[in-house]
Amino acid sequence: MATGKEAQKPEDSEHEAAMPFTVSFNRSQSEVIFYGCLVLGVVFAAISAFTGIYLLAMAAAAPIVIAYWHYPMIERGKPQLGANEEGLYVERIGFIDWSAIRMTDVKRKTVRNVEQVRLDVLLTRPLDNAVTRAQSAPFWKKYMKRNWKRSRREHGRELIAIDLHTLAADPDEILDRIRAFKFV
């Protein structure tokens, strides 16, 4: 039995305190792809230059383009996802206002013993109206890998699907930290 002098727990103690955070790509997963393709492309180009076989120069383009596309995965200090009081941060989108987020959920899928995890963020309004502070990106980054996909849903809603399996944090912890700001 509780007496009036005992300390009582706050009602929201079961939810984690809202702490700002950012998460970037897991570099260890992508360094092999990036550097392997880059080395292969340079080797093909060098052999082509020394032997005069120009077909190898064209073959060098494919691995170099693949390395170019994967470059954001090895960049240092570039967060892909985060959250603070201002909103949910997604790289190359900016901050999405908390009031524009209708639902967040983690979806898991296993493909050939590899678990793929994504965060679905359903918006209440179009993305262009939901962004409070847009992030501008250089034109050359337009053709590089990004960590999210945008799709339209019924009634004008949009869904942002963010890959979590490529990030350097536990997907469930990311969801808990996002829901600490807005439990949806």
C-alpha cells in the first residue's frame, strides 16, 4: 500500500527522454564495394592506356560509376537520419515537421538470410509542405545513393521509406529515439 509520503513515478517514465541524435551509414558494409569498384576501374583504365585496348577503357566506366554511386556510404561526418525538437532529419530532404508525421513503423524483410530493415514514415501532407528546413545538395550528389525512397499514398499522403540496415545503429533503438520525440 502506498502512503502519501512515498515518491511517485512520473506517468511518462516508461518512455525514453527525447535526446537529439544523428546516424550515418555503416562504413564497414560499403568500403569493400566502393574501394573494390574503384580499384577495378582504375586497373582497367591503366591496362587500356598501356595496351591501347580501348574496349577496356569503356569497361572501366562501369565499376567507376558504381563506386561513384556508393560514395555517400563512405563519407565521414554526413548523417543520414536524425531527430531533434525541430523535426525528423533525413539527408537530402531536411527536417520534416513532427506535426506532419502521421505514423512511424519499422518493417523487416529477410532476403537470402540477410535482414533488410526500413523505417516507414507516413506524412499527413505532401513532403514539400512537411519540410520545415529543406536541405540543399550539390547537383553532383543527385545521382548518388540516397537512403530513402518517396512514394505517394491514398488521399495525397506520402510515405518516406528509409533503409535502416545500412546505418550504423540498431533499428529498434532508432525507432525508440524517434518515438521519444513524437510517439506515432
